Amino acid sequence: MSEYLKYRLSEIFPGAMIWLTLVAAIVCSFVIPFWVVCFIIVYDFFWLLRVINFSIHILVTYFKYRKTVKTDWFERVKMLPRFTEIWHLIFLPTYKENIAVIGNTLNALLKSYYPKNKFIIVLAGEERDAENFLKISAEIQEKYKDKFGHLIISFHPKNLPNEIPGKGSNLNYAGHYVKEKIDQWGIPYENIIVSSFDIDTCVHPQYFSYLTYAFLNHRQPTRVSYQPMAFYNNNMWDAPALVRVSAFGTTFWLMMELGRPERLITFSSHSMSFRALVDVDFWQKDIVTEDSRIFFQCLLRYHGDYSVEPLYLPVSMDTPIAKSQFGSLVALYKQQRRWAWGIEHFPYLIKNFTKDKLVPLKKRIKFLWNSWEGMFSWAMAPILIFLLGQLPLRFTSWGKQPEIIFQNAPYILQYLMTMAMAGAVLSAILSVLLLPPRPQKIHFWKYIIMFFQWILVPVTFVIFGSIPAIDAQTRLMLGKYLGFNVTEKLRK
């Protein structure tokens, strides 16, 4: 069998499993409804256990966050011997963003408690957006040229070979461009911490102090990435309810993952050593999900000796907001589909784990399982729980089935779902606690809406969870590869 065919089969597998499950669930609901009902009860109970596990890890992460945010990390880090040697290289790739978004990000960096003369800021623009970017970059240089140690403008040419337009190819070009300057300056790679941020990322004032402290105290600082908490709340007060629930859902998912660092991979804005970045030849330029692929590149480069360390401080980003409510929902769907395109890691891992036997078998199995099962559950769990679970009860004659099961199944399922809703209540409480300060233009009663908006969870889980995930995996199965979609960002 050719390498191409093996790779295509591994691309087909996730989508095929999705559609096989959907068809089997519908057919079996009519052919063997009793066993389907038993399966759904067991599956709902399994998800109740997952909700309990989810809630425990979120609470652990939340209390670690509350403790971390109260610590003066700059006072701690400046006592370490190598503190003055460390530089922070911050990549800010941009495409069609306006000056307000970029300015907010740079102003947040200026509020950092860390010495700004140790910041190397890279504003990475695209030739595809030449007119807008050249105008904005000139304004940025004029306003911020003396604010940081270095301010570099990179300009990614369009239509370069072996790449797709997107954040990964932009970062790859900017990385090679900046490496030449770092070599000229003579800064050791081991003394540079790289942060790859979305352009709307606003860091906590203590982020770089905390990051440097973690870096200098790690036994292998060049063999680890650093993942902060992701709060999608820069414009939370202006977002539609469905967008807010989905955004908080992403935040809580990452909070849960931070509580389980053994399975953590990088997502969205994160940090790592420049040494590791150079060793893997920077971000892959022909994929969509470069933010998590860079972790797998390092994992393979070091034969499994690479990990992610959680940082219990937030970086804040935008929720998808367009000029209309419908436009915002379309932008949210496309964002979720792009994130669900992370399934492209599954065939990549199969191909490379097959070749690299130096990666421990347990670690290979773990990441393959997490890569597939996580995406499968993302696509199927809400549909199985909220929709298909009712099918055998509604369209099958009870007289031919074990009566006690069919009579009690609706009550059992309702009881399990009611218990599982404790997770939504916890999410509602935490979402209010994690909200940014309320703007004066927003009435106080909107706090109540922010709490009760969580009744929309079933809708968001299906429409902005299952469907975009099925969409992404089906596209991969059919070889209809997804390009990089930039989420629209609008500030009111």
C-alpha cells in the first residue's frame, strides 16, 4: 500500500466513524430499540461521570487562578540569577485587522510589569492585505518605536510555494525573518521565550513575569510549551448570547485541560522556547491549526520528550462579532469549524508515530486516542444525548419491548440529564465571576442575563459544537481540505 493511500485512509477514518455512528444509531433505533435505549442510558451515565470530572478540574483550575493572580511574580522572578538574560519574542500575526484591535494588544503589553526593553515585538502582516497593513504598520512604528526593546515589521509575500494562506505560513515567514536579526544581535536561542499570540490577545500584566519564572525554574525549559488560560472576553458584553455561551464553553474546556497537564497540548495563544522553535524549523506553513501542530512537531522532534506546562494566568481575546447578529453566528460557526479542523493532526500522528519508534508506546497511544476520541465526542456526544437518545422511545411500539425499561427510560434519562445540568450551573456561576468589568453603557440587569443564558447550552452544543465538528471531519474524509478562515473582530 502506498504512503499516500495510507495517509488518505487515516484521513477518512474519523469522518467515516462519525457517519457510521449516525446511521447505526438511526437504523438500530428501529431494528433493536431495546438495546439502543440501554446504550443511551449507559452513555448518559458515562457523560454524567465526565461532567463530574469536568467540574472538579474546572474548580481546581479556578482556585489555582485565584491564588496565582494574587502573587507578585515580578518580585519573585527578578530574584532569579538569569532573569536579566531572558528576552521575550512576541509574534503578532495580522490580516485585515484594524488599528483599534492591534493598538489594544500593544497597549496591554505596555501595561506588563516586565521590563519592556526585553520585548521583541513582531507585527507580521500579509501582502494579501498590503494597503491596509502598510498604513497601520507605519502608524504602529511611529507610536510604539521607542516603547519596546525592538519592534519588527515583517511582510509575508503571497503565493509562496508549499504553503496555504493563513496564520501558520505568516508565522513561518516571520520566524525565519526574525531569526536572521537575532543571529546578528548574538542573543542565545536558549535565552529567548517566544509567545505566539492572536492579534487580539491582551495579556495579564503579570503574564511575562509568571512565564519567565516558570521558564527559569523548569528542569528542561527548552523542552516545554507554556499554555495560559484563554478568556474570550475582550468584547464579551457586546456579544450575542449564543456567542457568549460558546466562548465560555471554550474557556471552560481549556480550564479543564489545564487541570490535566499530562494530556495538555497548545491551543491558540501560547509560549515556548526559541531553541525548540528553531529546532523544528518554525510553524508548519501548509496547515490550518498551527497552534497545536507546533506542539506535535516538538513532540516528534524530541522523540516524546516534550510537554506542556499550564500557566494559571489569563490572556484575553475577542469573541466573534460581526456587523449583524446573524453575521456573528456565521463567524462563530466558522471559528468552531476551524478549531474542529484539528482532526488533521490524527493522520499526521499516525504517519509519524509509525515511523518514530523512539516515542514511548504509551505516549503514542495516548495522543492518538486523545486526538481521535476528543474530536469524535465533540461531534457526536451532543447529538446522541440531546437528539438521537429520544428516537427509539418515540418511534417504536412499546408493546413489543421489555415494558419496565421503556416505561422508566424517559425518567432515567431525565434524571441523568438533570444531574448533568449541575455542570451548566457551575459554568453559569463561574462565567459571571470571570466577566471583565461592566462598561457604563451596560445596565446592571445584564448580569442576570449572563447567568440564565446557560439554558442555551443544548443549542450551542449541537449547532456550534456537533455540526461544525461533523462538517470538518466530513471535509477531511472527502478530501475537501479547509483553508484558514480569519475570525471577524468588531469593537463597538
